[in-house]
Amino acid sequence: MMKLLLIDDDAFLRDMYALKFAESGYTVETAQSAGEALAKIETSPHFEVILLDMIMPAMTGTELIKEIKNRFPEMGARCIVLSNQGQQEDIDEAMAAGAVGYIVKAEAVPSDVVKKVEALSKK
């Protein structure tokens, strides 16, 4: 069973995706901000997948990926972006920061997001 940390400041989307991943057998923890996510990683660094939004208060998704890589270099979690920001420069920036994948929310229904995350987490 994979352990996933889901970070999104939109409560509705966060809860919907958390439910979808839980139904698919994941152990899911959620955070509504980068700060909350970093605190959770600090107390429990055993996440295999970190699914995060690009646009959040205080810190962007790219900044959060860099912060995770800097503060927890031994953690092997795969960072995957789930965002409405679908511009190529956003995707390139996230991938350069260390994301293993980028999913545009508007282009995938929740069950497809689960499948994409499963495929990306095995890379």
C-alpha cells in the first residue's frame, strides 16, 4: 500500500482526490499549504508519492519541490504536480525542480489522475 501526501489549498479538490486515492488502496495524508506539508514530512518522512498543486499561498509548487529535495534529500518520494497551470513553462519549471510528472486537472477525471500517479510512481 503506497503512502501519498496530497497538497492543495482547495478543500473540495483535496477531499475529492484524497477519497479517490483511498478507494484505490493508498494511505493518504493531506495538507492545505506548503508549510503544513513540510511539517508532516518532518514528522513522517515515509511518503512514496507527494502530489501537489502549483499555485498555493506562501510557496509555489516548484518552490515546495525544491524545499523538499533540500530538506529531505534521503526521502525517495516522487513529486508529481496536479495543477490547472498547463503552460509548457510551468511544466518545464516543475520538472527541472525534480517533479517526475505533471498532470493538468482540467485534462483528467479523478480516476485517470489515480492511474497516471500509479504509472508515474513506478518510473
